[in-house]
Amino acid sequence: MLTYLRDPAEIYRQSFLRIRQETDLSGFEGQEEEIAVRVVHACGMPDVVKDLRFHGDVAGAALEAMSRRRPVFVDAEMVRAAVLHRALPPGVTVRCSLNDDSVRDIATNAGTTRSAAAVGLWGPDLEGSIVVIGNAPTALFALLDAIDAGGPRPAAIFAFPVGFVGAAECKSELAANPRGLCLATLLGRRGGSAIAGAALNAVLVGARDA
């Protein structure tokens, strides 16, 4: 029989101990540090923190939005699955419109991706909500276009799209011009559903354990 650590509590303890030992967290404090730690835990790369960027009090804004039962909008079902649902306040829903019946036709008619088209279905409920993007750069571009056009403004954005086309560019645009939004993002190509969910989960776990 192979020898390995089996105790889940000890695995959890050692994981976060090693992250704090191996990661330069000197540029973060409070909830930003907790988000950085959870992001490293999600991807296993301590160096990722050098590319983390924040604007405003994203954790505080997200918690205040959830206290008002504002929804969490996500760009992909994998992001929804990554959210720690049991830590969500009562009445807070996680919504993903990617598989709505109308999305494919909207995307075809607009000459864009399904992910970008799905953002257009968030509608007025986007105002004061939380947005978590962990997959599609086009979803973040579409969201920024909508905001720039005077559309509803979310209270907090966790922007972690991943990929080789558009991911670095959309996050660079957001970091360079935050538009007065509270946000967390990761520059460059790295990102993904697990990292995006982990960033929000850091806020949820922090509030639960406070």
C-alpha cells in the first residue's frame, strides 16, 4: 500500500502553511492576502501573485452586495461549480446564462461568441451585483463594453479569464482603466475557473470565519 497523507484536515493545514512559506505575500494585507493565498492554492504556482492586481475594496464590495442579496454572475458552468455554495449568504444565487436557449442565435446574429452574448442577458440585475469571470476573455470585453456604454455597473468584479487570445489584453485593459470598479484580476494568460472561484471563495470563507 502506498504511503501518503490521508487526513483531510492535516492536508488542508499543511497546504496553506506551505503556501504562506513559499509565497511572497509582502505586497498584500487583509482580504487581498487571503485572495492571493487562495489563488495560489487553486493553481499551485506561488509566483502567480506577482501578476495579481486589485482596485478598491473588492472583498468589502462583494460582501456588501451579498448582504443585499445581489446575485453572482459567472461566465461558465465550471465557475459556478467552483464557488463554495454552502458559504453563500441565504438568498444569494449564482447565475450562468451561457446555456440559455437564446444565446446561440444572439451570438450568431451579432458575430460574437456565446460567452459575450450571454453577458447581454444579465440585464438590469447586473447593477450592484458580483461578476466572476474565469473562462472567456470575450465575456470580460463584452462586460466592459456594456459598462462603457452606460450600462449597469456591478459592485465587484473577479476577472480571471484564461487563454492565449484576448485574455492578457482584456485584463490589461481592466487593470489600466478600472472605471471606478472594485476588482481583482490576474494579468497575463493565466486564469481559469478554479482560480476565479477561489478568489470569490476567499471572501466567502473570510466572512464565515470572521
